[in-house]
Amino acid sequence: KVFLVITPKTQSDQIRVYLNDKLVDYSNSGSDVNKGIVTATEPKLYELIDLKGNKNSHILRLEFQTEGTQIYAFTFG
């Protein structure tokens, strides 16, 4: 799992989440991702990725759709 602390500038900041250059889907997205997009509504820890125990090497890429979104700490679990 991959988590990220996000503080949005607005109440609907959006971030596109990609894994290995593909927009994440139900098979690998975290609980805070809907159709590949995190909508950050408040400052908190957001779950971006859930590989459901399938360990491997991957490349995570985030595309910020809202200017001014602040991020702080990635955590893994």
C-alpha cells in the first residue's frame, strides 16, 4: 500500500494516480482513489495504492490537476 499526506488548496483538489504509466483501476487503487483520481477535500492521509499483497517493482506517477496542492509524506505498508 502507498499513502500520501495531502493538504488541498480547495475542497476538491484532484490528483491523477498512475502505476507503470497506466491510470490505476480497481485492481490496484487505494480506498481514496475513484477511477484513477484522488479528490482531496481536507488535509489527511490518503490511500493511493493497494496492490493486495502482490509485491513487485513499480513506478508511481502523480499528476496534480489543481495548482497549489500541498503534499508531505509518503508512507508504505
